[in-house]
Amino acid sequence: MTVDTNEQPLIERDHQLPAYGSVPHRHKVVRVVIWILLLLVVVLAILIWHQFDAKKKVAPAPPKITVTTATAKKGDIGVYLDAIGTVTPVYTDSITSQVDGLVIAVHYTEGQLVSKGDPLIDIDSRTYRANLLQAQGALERDENVLAQAQMDLERYRDAWAHNAIAKQILDDQEKLVLQDEGTVKNDQGTVQFDQVQVEYCHITAPIAGRVGLRLVDPGNVVQSAGTVTLAVITQLTPITVIFTIPEDSLGPVEARLRAKAKLTVDAFDRTAQTKITSGELLTLDNQIDTTTGTVKARSLFDNKNDALFPNQFVNTRLLVNTLQGVTLIPASTIQQNGQASFVYVIQNNIAQMRSIKPGVADGGMTQVDGINPGDVVANSSFDKLQDKTAVVISNPIPKKASTTPAPAATNGSSAP
């Protein structure tokens, strides 16, 4: 019997293969599972990255900011000084009696507008007229005595020319004439004094103006040595306003006054919102008040419509100078970053931050350096704006910036 030599090696190879469920077989399965899991993790990571990148590419751009704009203009702006003032009449007369007597008539009514020379009050003048009559009688008597002495002097001169009298008689007569002339002058002074006393009994308005409330009535007794005021007259047209100027601003104002410039002064009401009237600076006081560091100024107003009332409180604005041909923008477009000022200039619908130097401000407009007339600046949405932010303009932009000078405003603050 022959034996197959290949059988034994085959049986030996079968015994060398790991059996199912053995430890080497389990290790091999674990490695396969791990590689499969790693492959799944890599594939999943790639898918997630592709989805994120796709979403990033298709994400919408941030919305544009809607803003309103304003256009810088070339124009004129005034340099003003704001102050508090008091309406002060040019003349205020408190009329008192110059004679003693009884008030017999009051011709004015309360609040009446009177002209110079209009009758106001009459005082009983009978006593003073009697004194005047006596003085006139004494004057006539002494004038006749003087005339007689002068006639005698002419006779004595003729007699002396013919050697008919002594020289002493002629000299004595000349001195008598001089004595009589002195007596006549004294009588003339008495007559004039009594005439003045009589005129004092008829009181007239010394100035044109408005009379105040009635202070005396017919039947009241007044005295020349008393302090009783009979009437008060205040001139209303023209009228002045007195206000103060800081000493630091005195130089520019004086320079303009020396150049004979007429400086306009606007008077506003207590709220500084409503313009009452306009006048011009009249003069400055001659010294600075050391307690306040200010100097008083007086401005003159025609006040034809009685818009200003004596002792009225007003706010004044003195136009010191006018800057011409400067760049003006609304004050609301200027933003602050600490001590620095800037605006957002709109170019091609992109907001660009630009530093500026603000100057004089008036009526909501501010003179600035750093931008040019015609530049468009943002005027809203400052809480959202940043440098180089895309914007949408909600108001139409003029095709060409106006170069017409800005009208002078009646309100606002300024700095010289």
C-alpha cells in the first residue's frame, strides 16, 4: 500500500491556520473595524467642511446702512458774541416841584405819550405873580429915577462947558447915574427871578416820551424842598440796551470800532428764540469791571414799534465780523471722538471717516476746515456707521453744490 506524500503537508497546513474565534482572528477583526471607523470619521469631516464652506460662500452680505446726507456749501457766516442785556432809556426824567404851592391841575393821563413842551401840571401861581408885579413896579420906578439922573447929568455937562458950575457937582452927578444904573440892574434880576418862579408853576414835559402812573392829584400841596416826584417821563424812541463783553473779546470789537465799522446788535427775548429787533453798537465803557472781567457796551435801537420796554431783560447778539467764502456744513453732521472732530464723507456709496477742524457756528451751520464745498456727508445713523461702511442714501443729492452765501441766521451760538 502506497501512501500519498502530499496529504500529510496539507493536513499540516490546515493545522497551521488560526481557528475561527481565536485571539489572532479577533485582533484582525478589531483592526478592520477601527480602520472602517476612521474612514467614516474622515468622510464625515470632509462632508461637514464642504457644507460649512458652501454655507459661507452663499451667506448674504451684511445689509447696507440707510443714511440721510447733507452737502458742504461755500458761504458766509457771522462771528457773534452772545450776552445778557437790559433795555435802558436814553433819558428818564423824574419831575419834582421847584416852588411851594397847591396843585390846581394835572394835564397828563397815565401812560400818555407826550412831546417836549406839553403841559403836565399847574401849581397855584398867584403869590408868585404878585411878587413879579411888585418887582416890575420897582423896576419901572428905578428906571425913571435913572432917566432923571441922566437928564441932570446932561445939564451939568452943558453948564460945566460954559463954566457955570463947579467940577465937583458934575462928578457927583455922574456917580449918582452909576448908582441908579446898579439899582435898575438889581430890579431887573428880581423881575427875572419872579418870572422864573411863575414859570415853575406851569410844568411842561422836558423831553418826548411816555408818562408813567399819576403820582399827584389836584389839591395836593407840593414843596420845592420836598422829594415828592410829580411825574416820570421815559424816552422810548430811540432806546438803548446795555450788555457786557468779556475782556478777552474786547480786542476784536475795538478793532472794528476803530475802523468805523457799524456792528449790528440783535435783541432776542428771554428764551433767546424770538428776535425782537436790531440795532447797532453805540460805544463801550471806559473801564473793565475787575470783579467780572467784562466791559459794558451800549447799543442803540430806533424802537419805532415800541418792541423794547425800559428795564426789559433781553439776550443780545453782537456781530463782530463776517467770515466770507468758507466751507459750511450742518452742525448735526459733526461727530466727536474725545477732543477730535470728524465727519463721514460719502463717496460711491461708501462712508469714509475724515477728520475736520470746526470753527464758527451759527444758526445750525458750522464753518469747518478739512473738507471741500460739494462734499456729501452723512447726517444720520451714526450709531451704525464705521469707516468704509456701505450705505444707501435716502435723500436725493444735489447735482451741483450751491455756492450761494448762507443767509444770516437769527439764532444759535458762536465763538469768535
